[in-house]
Amino acid sequence: DAGVIQSPRHEVTEMGQEVTLRCKPISGHDYLFWYRQTMMRGLELLIYFNNNVPIDDSGMPEDRFSAKMPNASFSTLKIQPSEPRDSAVYFCASSFRTSGFSSYNEQFFGPGTRLTVL
Amino acid sequence: GQNIDQPTEMTATEGAIVQINCTYQTSGFNGLFWYQQHAGEAPTFLSYNVLDGLEEKGRFSSFLSRSKGYSYLLLKELQMKDSASYLCAVREARTNDYKLSFGAGTTVTVRA
């Protein structure tokens, strides 16, 4: 398997522009997570989906951020309008649910998108 | 919610042992994870503990004490390639909840 695929790998944009980040999870995984990582705040969960349905979006910073998962193999994270404080590395991760008390449902991370908003 | 603490930085010599501690406070507990993240790369899974005790995986071991809200990651026979950030992450005990809360990470520098 190719692993989690994210695009673009790098994005530089100007304040006020719309930014769309894309993610393709590992085939067969039913959970998809969007994270943001900065030096100041570390790795933060923004939103996650189960079977394409958003389960928890409490980490989404504000209305400028939105995420969709139209099917099992594709998700987008959109920022509109973008601001300099949105500059960060955005990771997508996926996992699958296994049964049993000791199941750990390891999350597999994509390579990330480094976003710079000028 | 979660409150996860781990040291910011640690330095050790090649061939030595380093122990990275992680303490957490949570309203419920359903597993603790350790991830390794090299600079500029994605986090990769290292270990998982849900019961008290030590889990060993080659040069890496992870320990958990649920009553103390404490875990450590032990890196033995350090190699230069072990220089990375190590993230402690906790999963809350909520039905069907698979989200993780991550600590700020411990940057380990291995010197020759």
C-alpha cells in the first residue's frame, strides 16, 4: 500500500486566499483524522471522521476551517479566508477499527502539507 | 480533556540508554501511545500500552502505570538515527472514540 497520501506537500499563499488540502487514506481504513502541528501548540487534532461521517470537530479553530469526506478514499480540509496564523504543517492520518480490549488502532500519518500564509 | 507532560529536550551519547517520561491526567483512560517523529517527517507509531507493565520491542520499551498516570519510553543502544522527537499520546475511554491527545514531544539528540 502507498500509505496515506496528501497533496500538496507545500503550499504558499497570501492572506485572504482560499486553501484546500487533500488526503487519500489507506484503503480499508474507516477512520480519518486531520491534525495541525506548530512549534507553539504541538500536534493538535482538528477533526476526525468515521465511515465518512464527521464525529468530532471540536478542534476546528473557527468557521474559516471546514472539512469534508465525500467518500472513503478522499477528504479535504479547506481554509477560507486564510490568515498568517494558519501557517503550520497539516497532517492527515487514518486507522481502522479492530475489536478487542487490547486493540490499539494505530494511526498512520501522511507526509503532511506545509502551509505558509504570507 | 487531557493534560500530558513530557520533557522538552534530552541529550545522550551513542550506545547509551535514554528514558523519556510522560505523565498524564485524564477523566478516562483507554491506552497510551508513543510516536517517533524525525525532523520534517510524519509521526510513526512506536508502541502502545493499555495495561500496566512493560512492553518490549527490540531496542525500544514502553512502560505504563495507570494508577500513577505515568509512562516512559526507554531507548537502548542509542544510534544516531534515533535523534528525533518522541510524542506521548493518550486516548480517552469513551465509546467509539478513537481520537488521541498528544504531548508537546521530547526532542532527543544523540551525540557521537
